[in-house]
Amino acid sequence: MINVPLTKILFLDIETVGIQPDWDSLVEKRPELAFQFENYLDWFQKRFPEEVGKSAGEVFVNRSALVPEFLRIACVSVAFVTEQGETKMQSFSDPDEKKLLEGVQKLLYRTGELGFFLCGHNVKGFDIPVLAKRMIMNGLMPPKLLPGHDTKPWEIRAIDTKEVWQYGGYGSIASLELMCVSLGVESSKTMEVTGNKVHEAFWVKKDIENIVKYCEKDVSVLIDVIKKLIDLK
């Protein structure tokens, strides 16, 4: 089912937050971006009906971390499994997003040259485009391991566990948590900091440590999921 050797998979997860702590900060520091956000407010409210009737500020705090142009990356965690079965984990977190991305860029150049495949949940729909766009916006060239508009489908070196679990049924439910429960893998969603709390943890509580722990747990979960799929008889 998974035709890539376990030792050639780079497991990856990212955590994102709004590009500013709140709406007032966005208006003050990035007025042109605040204007664009207001232009897309209807789009956010159509995609997330629970946001209908809320102010631009409320929607920004709740949803900006989902759109590359309105977010910043708080943490990137990666891991690979050695020939001896040992997991090597590394996380990138820095108040300066460009410095964070420079570290990730170097790692992806190196692992790309070594023939690694990326692996993540919705990695093709979220992690890859977010990493690539944020690199471009910070003046960095995305490594070839991040497929672009001209990458042919058969050249994409990425295993998306969301696609794997959907099994061709693209309208089906395929959250990582549901996949974990179904496969008997411990989920990361029981931790103190989870996806919907990352914005507050980063901007208000300054709790980078627990954001990193949550990100790394998601990577560990990915490894457990892929091992389950590789071990199928």
C-alpha cells in the first residue's frame, strides 16, 4: 500500500497562526492586508458558516491561520526513521519567520537530494503550499521537494495520508484524528495545545514549547500510521 521505504520518508507537520495577534494589530501594521482580508470576508463566511454574522476581527483570529497570505508559520516539525528503527525528530520555531523558513529550506534541499519523500496529513493541500508561499513571501526559493505548478503528477514525491485514507472517495471524511481512532493509533488531539488553540498559545501565552510538543506529536502519529499501513499483510 505504501511503496516507499520507511527510511526514505520525511514526516512533516506545520503549525500556523494569524500573521498578527488580532485585528487592530493587522490594521495598524499591515493595513493593505487588512483591506484584502475584508474583501475575502464573504469567502471565509461561505466556507465556514459558523463565522456568519461575526466581525472581520473575530473571523481573522478564528480562520486566518488557514490561508497562507494571512498567516505565519509558528513551528515546523520533521522526522525520519533510521535503518536501525530509531526516530530522529527536528523542530523549527523562531520569532522571525524567515529564519525559521531558512532552516526548513536547507533541510528540504538536503533531503530532496537524498531522494526522500514528504509525508503528512493533507500535506498536498495545506503544508506544501503554505511552506512554498511563505518562503516566496519571505524572499526564499522553495526547494524542488515542494511540488510547484509545473511539477508533473508522477514527479510529486509526497505521501498524503488524507488521500491514502480517502481511498479515492474524495467526498469522504478523512481527518487525521478519525484515521487514528480507526487504526488504533493514539491521537494528538488530547494535548493541552491543539490546532484551534495555537493562535492564542503563540500570541497571547507565548507558549512556543507546547506548540512544538503538539507539532512533534502529530509527526509521531504520522509515523505510527504509516507503520500500520506498511505492516498490512
